[in-house]
Amino acid sequence: MPEITLLALAVLLGAYLIGSLSSAIVLCKVAGLPDPRTQGSGNPGATNVLRIGGKKLAATVLVIDVLKGVIPVVIGRLLGLDIVLLTMVALLAFLGHLYPVFFQFKGGKGVATALGAFLALSPLLALAGVLTWLVVFIATRISSLSAICAATLVPVYSLWLIDSSIARWIILVIAALLLWRHRGNIQRLLAGEEKKSG
């Protein structure tokens, strides 16, 4: 386990605070729309914003949420943090999105932010996750199932794409939290009640 320096602690804290900036809530407020946590699925993420605010606003939310994962990890890499600390930075950015300190700890499911973090950690890992999502979505047209399958397989892909065993365990924690945040979707899938997209 690497030494946690003051610099690393600052990056970890910064990652959590960046993750806590909920683009869905802020942009909906700026656009004069209701809090996405009170509308549709109740999730402050791009998919729910698409329902209540349209494609352009949803696309903006998606890009910002991905960047919330990318930026802290890139900063950590520029400052020379090793792969374990970088993966911890990814986890903290992800946790910020899930449990934002600025919004009563009521955040989104974290798919876009996790994707951004994985993209900055390992582009190949992110690509494998995206391809998994696409294949499942094309086959089923169910967004939540696509995310669940991608979250399940990313830790498997990390066995070949990430050198550090500690970093792989942290990636597994991120994947487990993604699955936990999708537990309602999993229940609806098992009951055959999950809706298709498009």
C-alpha cells in the first residue's frame, strides 16, 4: 500500500468534492426545471434529465458527469500518484457522485462518472466496458441491463488490464457499488418489468 501524503489526501478530497457537483441538479435548476430527484426515476443523471429536459440538456449532463471522473484522475496522474492512489481517486470521485456533500448526499447511480474515471485510469478498460454496454444494449434495448452487465464484467477485464491487485480490488468496489445503486433495476429485470429504451 503506498504512503498517503498530504498531496495525495488533497487530491482525494478534491476528487470527492468534484464528484459531489451534481450537474443534473444544477443544470435543471438553471434551466428552470424541477429537481431531477423529484421527477421520473428520481435519479439525478443523464437518462432522467433526458426525460424531463430533452436531448441537449441530457448530453451536457452526460459529458460533465464523465469529466467528473476524468479530471481528478488526470490531475492525480500529472502529480505523479501511482496506480493504487489513482484508483482511490477514481473511487472518491465516484463516491462524490453517489453521495454528494452539496446535495444532502442524494446523488446518482454513477455510471458516467465511473466511465470517466476508468477512461483516465485505463482507456482499454473503459473501452471494454463501453463495448459491453453497447453489445447488451443493441441486443436488449435495456439501458439498465447494459450498465449492470458492464459493471459486472469490468472487474474481470481489470485482471488483464490493471497490474496492481490492490487497484483491481478498488475497481471491484466501484463495480459492486454500481450494482447496488441499480438494485431497483435488478428487481424489475427479474420481475420482467424493466422498460426498454427507444
